[in-house]
Amino acid sequence: MEIETEVDADFDAEAQRLVAQLTLAQRKALSAAALSNSNNTSNQSNSNSNNTSNNPNHRASLSFDSLLSNANSATDTQLPMQFLATQMAASPLLLPVAVDSLNLHQYNELQQQIQSKIQTQQQQTRHEQSSLMSKERSTKPCMRGEKKPSLPKQKPGRKTDPNTPETVGGKYLRGRKFGTDYQVKKAYLDFFEPQVLELQELSKTCHQAIDVLLAENTTLKGVHLERGFSAAVPQVQLGSCSNCAAEIANAQYFANQVKILEAQLSQVSKKLLQRKLEIEHSNSWMEMTVFVKTAEEMFGPVRVEFVRYSLKSLSYLKESPYVDIMANWLIDISQTTEHAKIIKGLLSIVAARYALLSTISNTDYELVCKIIETGFNFNKQHIEYMQELLVQDKSNVRMHTVEDLAGKELPEIVRGLNSGLKSVESLQQVYEAVDEFCILISMPRLSSENLLRRIQLMKMFKKLCECSKEDKKSVISLIEKWEEENNELIVQRIEQALIELEI
């Protein structure tokens, strides 16, 4: 209400100012019209002196002069339009002269200004009233069932406060200057790196503390169980009865016997744990079987599909049967513990490998060898476990000593390989083993003992060359080169060995 009264007062003041301007303009128009009419009447006074009484225009000019004198004598506070209306009502003949003498253009402009001022004041009043009502609604608590007025949503954007410090993440995400700057990215990562390390150390300490607490929990549970099962035996004072004394003596005797038996059992168990368990097969009615796990049970199924797919993806090995022979035999021997079957499988794999390498060109020889070696590395645990099963059976391997090979000369076919292996620095202390290996690979007959001994010697050579990768690489390259040069001879020996094993 206070705002409405203020607006009305302002509006009244503005209206009075505009009315004063309109009154002044109308007075000027009336005076100009009166002067023009007086000039006209003076010029025509001589010619129209006889018709003055009958001429209505003359009466109008006289009346207009009296009207002008009355208008000049009027005060500023009187409204000119009301005054003019009353005078025109009194004398209707003044209407055309008064209308022509007024400046209607100025009057219309002033009236339009008044209307525009009124409209702007009304709009401002409505706007202020709506803002006050919205503030009252926002501060006033909403009643139950009444919807709270929704405030206008602010547009999302950055903080307009320039005093707010910018973070490292904000600099990193701020567009061209920092988004593409390598130094800022590096600083951003370096800023979080110590925090990550600190959190990792904290995680390790927490895990260690948890392990300690779990160990303490288990020990406390054991102590609680021991205390729960242990009960204090009440001491009973025995009388002088002879039967009771005899029973006490028997109980002490049996208790001593139990302690002696416990000591003997502990000694026997220690001896059994120190000795290896040896079980022999017998053809009697009560046979004992040794449960030895297969390679697949120990390490899971073998992975041969990579080798199969890689080799068959080559155009010249797409229809080769040797790829399937190697893969299938490796799967079969990983599922058994029979020594004879494992030996047959290993010989078949070696024979298929040599036959496969004999069908390819020299340019692709290294690629195929790498693929096969990768497949053996995938199943390294399976192959070593099966070799250990064969080596543990002492009847399959005959150890060649230095005295057995002392009188033998190296065949010409392996002399180059022997000198090359002895030139390797890691094998300079095992010349006898090098000679034995060369003699074994030069033998015309490939037996199971020969194959297993060669496997043992190759493992020994690789173990000696573990400290030097160059020595290990040179040993493998020398043996592969010799096998490539004598590929046909090796294939014939393997085929003969397979025939002897009835494969």
C-alpha cells in the first residue's frame, strides 16, 4: 500500500506538470487566433459597417475577443480544456473558430506522453508487487499440501569470484592453455604420485596388521578349545581299602605304558618322514598300487591350440599331419603315468618335429622353430614333470661314466659340434658331459635310455648357462644347426625306434 501511494503522488505531480504545459500552449494558440481575427475585422470595418448587425462572423469575433480576454485573466491552476468547453457551451458559434485556432498536434503529443507515463508507472508498480509477493512466499513456511514456489534456476558455469584460487585439476581441464601442455600434465601426475605411494604403503601395513590379528585369533581359539576340553580332576582322599590301592597301582602302570607307547610312536613317525616311501608291485592276491598324479592333474590341461593354430595358419603347413601328431601326443601323455606310454609319446613328438622341419624351406625354418619352442615353453611344467617320472625309474636310465666312454673316439659327424660346445665359456668345466652328449646323439640306435640321458644332459647344459644368455643362445643354436644338417639321419633313427616300441 505504501508503494501505491508513492506511485500515485508521483503520477499526480507528473500530470500537473504536463497539464501546465498544455495550458500554456493553448493560451498561445488562442492569442494567435484572436490577433488574426482582429486584423481581419479592422480591414473589413469600412466595407461591412452596414452589415455588422446581421453578420454572425462579426459577432463570433467579438465573442472570441471576450473569450481571449477571459482566458488571459484565468489563473494557471485552471484547466484550459474545461474553461474552453464551458465557453463553447455558452456560445456555440465559437466552436469552429476555437477548434481551428488550437494547436491540435501539440495537444495530441502531450496526451500520448501522459498515457505512456501512466503505463510505465503501472508496469513498475506491478513488477514491485510481484517481487515482494515472491519474497514473502519464499520466506513463509509452506503448509502441508501446499507446493513451495520454485525459484528460478541458475545457469551452470564457473565461479564468478576471481579471488577463488584455481586447483591443479581445474588448470588441467581448463582448455587450450593447460589441456595440451605436457608440463602441466606431468605436474598433475607428480602431484598425485606420492599420495598413491603413501596409500600403497598404508595398504601393505594394514594387510600385515590383519595377518597378525588373524594369527592371534587362531591361537586364541586353540587356547580356548584346550581350556574348554581340559577339566581339573578333583582330588579324592582314598581310604585304607585294599581293593582301592590295587586299582590305583594298576592305573599308574597303564599310564606309564601309554607314555612309553607314545614315545615309540613319535620315534617311528620321525623315521618314516625322513625316509622315502618305497612300494613294490607284487603279483600276489593283495596288490598295492601307487597313486601318482598325472601332469594334467598337477598343472591343468596342456595348451597346444596356440601351436596348432599358428602352424596351420601357414599356407605350406595347412594340411600337414605332423602338427596334429605333436599336439595329440602331448595331450595323451599328460593324462597318463605309464612310463612306456610317456616314452612313446616323447619319441613320437620328436619324430613329428623333425619330419615337420624337413618339409619346409630354410627361410621359414627359424619361424617354425620359434613357434614350436613357444609351445614347449607354454607346457614346460608338464614336460619336466613327465621327464622326472621317467628319470626316477632307475631301470630306464643307465648312467654313462667317464670310464665307459674313455676308450671311445668321437665320430666324425659330431666333432664339429663337440668343439663348438667346448668353446662355450659356461661349459668349460664339463668336457666329459659334452663328450657323452656327442656320443649319444651319434649312436645309430635311439633307445629310451639314450633319449632320457640326452634330456638330462640338455637340462644340465641349460642350467649351467643360466648366468649368461649369450652362452645359452650359442648352445641351442649349435645343436639346432647340427640337427638341421643331419635331419634325415635323425628321422630314420626315430622311425626305427618307434617300430621297435610297436607304435
